[in-house]
Amino acid sequence: MSNKLGVRSAIYAVLIIVSLVYLVPTFSNKLPEWWLKFLPKEKIKLGLDLQGGMQLILEVDTIKAIEAEIETAVEDIKDELRNEKIRYLDLKRNGSTGIELTLIKDEDITSFENLMNSNYPDYVIEHGDRTEKGRAIRMVMQQSAIDNMMKMATDQALETIRNRIDQFGVNEPYITTQADNRVLIQLPGLKDPDRAIKLIGKTAQLEFKLVDEANNVNDALAGKMPAGDEVLYEIAFDPQTGKSEKIPYLLKKRSSLTGKYITDAGVKLDSQYGEPYVSLTFDRRGARIFEKITGENIQKRLAIVLDDSVYSAPVILDRITGGKAVIENIGSTDEARDLAIVLRAGALPAPVKILEQRLVGPSLGQDSIEQGINAMILGGALVVLFMIVYYGLSGFIAVFALVLNTILIAAGLAGFGATLTLPGLAGIILSIGMAVDANVLIYERIREELRIGKTLRGAVETGYERATITIFDSNLTTLITAVILFQFGTGPVKGFAVTLTIGIIANFITAVYVTRVIFDYLVINLNWKKISI
Amino acid sequence: MQIIKPGINIDFLGKRYYAFALSAICIIIGMVALAVNGGLNLGVDFSGGYAIQIKLPSAHDISEIREAVTPINLHEGDIQTIGGKDTAEYTIRVSQSENINADTLNEDLLRVLTAKFGEGSTIESLDMVGPKVGKDLRNKALAAIFYSILLISVYISGRFEQKWIMSIIMAVCFIIVVLIGISFGASMTWLILIAFITTLVFCWVLRLRYAMSAILSLIHDTLIVTGAFAITNKEITLTVVAAILTLIGYSLNDTIVTFDRIREHLRNIPGKKDLAEIANRSVNETLSRTILTSGTVFAVIVALFYLGGVVIHDFAFAMLIGTITGVYSTIFVAAPFLLLWKDNPVKTGKKG
């Protein structure tokens, strides 16, 4: 018996030492070299609600990504049909996932189908009625292609956002996709949330569009929009009046060049006025396109458009070789820096919308930790006081188990890499209150057994035996709810579920098994006949 | 030291009708408050909108704060002070609106506050939950409540009655009924009501009386805590739902201990058994532990309630009410409900 007791003591001693080892990194600022090499170095991670920071959930407008894809396909198909000399009318996007057109000659149907099937396998071709203009045809994107494209758009959005955040500089950001088209972003310790939101949320679709100087913008605004044109605005901010003004531009709808050819972007300062501007470098293909456009349109104006708003529309003075361009009229240096970041990181495949934003200031997080710890100290003190007053030495043993329990919870958090949130802290406090329940159940049972005249040794044995089943059972129901909360909870609540779960398991080990070792040692090895209980 | 003397024998069950009346009154007051307030005060997690906590360099009237935030369209919100008179912390709650510029809200708010109240004004926290996410979170909370009821019902009926197959059949029926409810587009409240009623009907039909009594006492506790939130018009947040679910799991502990004792006696006492007498004796015998175990939890929750800070306050409030009703319902609801069946004495579960 005493031999087995030795084994049991050794097991729990090892468990406690391992737990303490896991806790060292959290409570030590500087660990020695050899420690870092061989022993755990993970600190307990604090949730955003405790360390401050921002969490965003973004929704990627994946339909827009598909529409953009179809718009590109429409332009490409136009070129291909022209090359093959297939005559068509009214080729345009139909709804969000289809293309419609009219083929003038029925003889062209076969060659049209062959061309489409080999170049656009994602589309199903549907034949409509023959009208006086020709044969109506619809091309509908297959569902599998749509799903695939939506998923890719979300993944690409995530990558782009990750790039932007990395370049913006945030410590340990956490970015992941959620559901089908959502991106969850956690930025701990963030100082400037609005700037981060602007940086993350900007689509950053950069386009260069020629200004239509053959037509008048006012006519277009009055309703006579020339074919293939659109009106976009420049927001001009007058620092003297403090008012902003919208200047309309009549532009060719088709963009001559887009931001996808950008290889680098950086902030420079204007040598004359010290105003910031962003310089762009295109890759070889982009440089060739840029050279061609500028060469063909000398003395015309080329508008620089970002997310459908015009930054500037300089006159092309000469053919530009070498693939460099600048964006002026930006504003502050911070804005220029952020613009350079988004241009370098690339455009989002589709616009994003903020579905949820949670911001916790650093002082609130600090206050929460302090208040939580105060509550823990007071709550713990009340429990300790009660147990010792009510059960004497046995109460003291329970308190020892309680301390071990708290150590195990903290070590569990560090060891499993779980995140401690404010409700999680509440969960630990709650665990402290619940932990002694097990001891109360055991002690009350032992008292009953002693009352009916059993010896201390017999009473301890029966008491533990009977109470263990009950403790297991009653903890199981709490465990069920903790697991469900973990499954369905978000962020902070999940943290609560984690600490509660670890707390219940740790409690079972310490309150039932560790105290049993101590009692067995006292009543068997030391042969105590009486104990204050 | 002892609080409850070993030989104690209070006639709890004899007073059960007074207890039922008291419970009924408490629940009715809660439900009336619920009706008067037009439902529960759902927090920003579930209803969507903005919840902002600000700190000012010195205390000010709510009307001054309202005036300050008028230019950025937060003035229609519900503005409250937190805590005592000395603290200058306030919450602003406002529903989603076209007029509020979400992208620059943090910056804008800080600007107007600093302009009016001076440097040192800070935004402690800002939560924006869009309608879609609000709906998602509602559904998640619903799912959590639903699965808790499901699993706990299955566990209770299996555990108390040793009829695991029956309890699984019950679970299946339960899911079918709820799926039908979902297909008819039943709302969150209705689904949970349906879930509860189904469970009770099956317990009744299958004669799972321990399970039914335990579940009734859980419903009792949940109604009282919900009622307390209705009366005080406190917000139901995700954390509060977590607290209520934890309570459901925790308050069952005492009931399990007491019911175990009742069955132990039913097994060990030969001859004719008077269930009322046995139940009352069991409640008395376990009274000490029921009160002590809940007492220690109660102590830490009181500490949490007074020292834990604003964010955790409502969580602690729910737990506080819940631990009290948990003890009460074990003694005055769960055990007495066992006596409601006419064909006493009940057979023990073990014998089948």
C-alpha cells in the first residue's frame, strides 16, 4: 500500500513540476539561453480584450469578383470574334454570372461554339430564339466554376490583406478565412485603428483611363453618355475653405492599364513644395503597354483612377519608356505611405465590407486584468478562509489542492497555447469556487461515515470511494456545457469554455487524487487516528 | 465546525406548495417585466449596432455628452454612466444607421470628445456588429442553448433512469421535432420552447420522472435568471448566454447529489416505501453539501460581481442569481416534483 502511495506521489510530483516549468516563461522576463533551447518558452497568450487591439470581420463581395471576371471575358471575346470574323451584336454581361450576345448569321454558330468551348470551358452555351437581328445566345458560367472563383477571391483577399498588414507593421496579426466569404483579422496592440481600417478595406483597384476629349462631360451628365464612356469624379479638397468639391471627368470605360502590372511603389517628396507623391514601377509587360498608350495619345489626358475615383488627369507630353509613373494629389505623407503599401500588396479581388469591428483600448485591457486579479484574490481568500475555518487541517489540504489546481490551469493555458480572455479569467475564478466543491463532497461524506462510527481510515476510504462517482457525474454536466460553449462560442466566450474545461479536469486531478495521496499518507503511513475535518 | 447539524430534519417537502407559489410569483413577475419591456434587452452582439465605451477626464452630464456626439450622429443612442459618481466612464449604444460613418467612427468620436471635454478623453472600447453578424451570433447562441438542452436531457434521462436507449430515442424525437420547427421558420424563442416541451412530453410519456424533475428545475432556474434580466433591463450578451448555460450545467450538480441519495435509500430500505419521507430525508442529509458547495461558488462570484469590472459585471450578475435559484430549486423544486406522480412509491431505476 505504502509502495503504491510512493508511485502515486511521484506521478503527481512530476505533474506539478512539469506544470511549473510551463509557467516559467509567462512569469519571467528573461529566460537563460539553455532554457530556450530545451524547455517550453510559450507565454500565456492574452486575448484582444485583455491586451487591447482590434478585431475585424470582413465580407468579400465575391459576386463583384465574378462580375469583374465576366467583364474581362466580354472584352476578350469581342477581340476573338473580331479576329475570327464572326459578326455579333449586343455582346455584354448578363446578370452576375452570364454573358449575352446576338450572332448575326446562323452559319457562324458552329465556329462560335467551337471557339467558345475551347477558350471558355467554364461557360455553358444556351441558344435562344431567332430574332430579326440574329440568333440570341447566352453563355452561363457553371456553378462549380462560380464556387471555385468565389473561394479563390476570398483566399486572394486574405493573402492581399496579410501582405498589407505585414507591410503596415503589426505584431503577431492573426488572419483567417471564415465561412465562405469572410476574413477574420485580429490586430493586437494596434495604435491607429482608423488608418488600419482604411488600409485593409481599400480595394486598391488602380486604373489608367483615357479622358474622352471628343465629347463634352456636361452633355454626358445631362444624359447623353457616349458609347463606351463613363463619368468618374475627382474629390478636390480646398484647404483654405475646408470644403471638398467633386470634379467630373468623362473617361473611356475600358482601362488602358491596371495596377496588376505594378512591381513596386514608394513614397517620394516633391522637391519644390515637399508634397508627397507615390512613384510606381511596372513590370516589363506593363511598361510596354504604358509606352504604347503614351506614344499613341500624346497631348491627350490620361486619368489615374483608384477605386473609381480620379486622383489626377495629367496631359501626356511624350512617350514614356522605362515603366515608371507617379500618382500626385494624395494628401498627407501617411496617406501616401498607405497608398504605396496597398499598391505594392496588390488590389483586392473584390470590394470588402466590414461586418464586425471590435476595438479594445490598451487601458481597458489593463484595467480588466487588474480587476480580474483583484476578484480572484478576494474570491480565493474567501474560499481559503472558509475551508480552513470549517474543516481545519483537512481544509488546509483542500486549499493546497486548490493552489495546485490554479497552477495546473495556468500551465494548461500555456502548454496548449490557449488564449486567455476576460471571460476566461472569470472562468478561472469560477473554477476556484467550484474546485473545493469536490473536497466539500468528500469531507461531508467522511464526516457522515465517522458519525456512524467508522475508523478514520475506513471513513476516508468509503468517503473517497462514494464521493468520487458523484463528483465525476456532477462535473460531467458542467463539462458538457463547456464543450458546447467552445463549439459555438466566439472569441472571448471560447476563452471561457477553455479555462472552464481545463479547470474541471485539473480540479478532478487535484481535489480527488492529490488530496487522497495526502490523506492516505496521514492515515496509513503515519497511522493517524484523528484529523480535524 | 458545522453550519448544518447532522440530525437536521426540516420538513421541506411539506412546504412544497408554498415553494411552488413563491416560484410561480417570481417567474410571473419576470415574465410580466419581459412583456412590459417588449422582450429581452439584446446586446449589440445579437441586435447589431454600435456599443462604445468612453472615458472622459472628468465627470459630465449625459446631456453634455449627447450634445458632443451630435455632429457624428451618435446622439440618438442610449448613453449611460458606468459605475459610481467619481468615474467618468460612459457607454453609448446606438443601432446601425446610414448616418454613421463606420470607417472613421473611432477618429471622429475621439475628435469631438477631445474638442468638448479636453485631452485625456479616450475610447475604451468600440464594438460594431453588422446585422448579418448579429444574426449569425443569435443563431450560434441558439445552437448552443439547443445542444445544451439536448445533451443534458439525454444525459439526465440516461444517468438517472439507466435507460440509455430510451434517452437516445428521446434525443432523436427531439431533433425531429426541432427540425420541423426550423422548416416552419420558427424563431429562436419558439425553437427553444419547442425543445423544452418536447423533452418534457417525452419524459412524461416514457415515465422518466427523475429526469423530468431535474429538467423542470433547470427550466425554473433559467426562467428566473431570464426574468431577473428582464426586470433589471440588463443586456443579454454572448457572455451572459455563456453564464446561463454554465449555470444549467452547474445547478444540476446539487440535484444529482440529492437524487442519488434518494435512490440509495430506495434501494436500501426494505418494505413499503414512503417516497415523500425518503425524499425529505435525502434533502436534509445532503443539505449541508448543497449549501456549502454553492456557498463557495457564490463567494467567488460575489467577488467577481463587485471587483470584476464593467465588462464582466452582467456575467457575474447572471451567475449570482443562478447560484441562489440553483440551491433553491434543488431543495424546493426538483425533489418535490418527484412526488407529483400518483403511483408512489416509485421504483428505482436500477431495477428497470
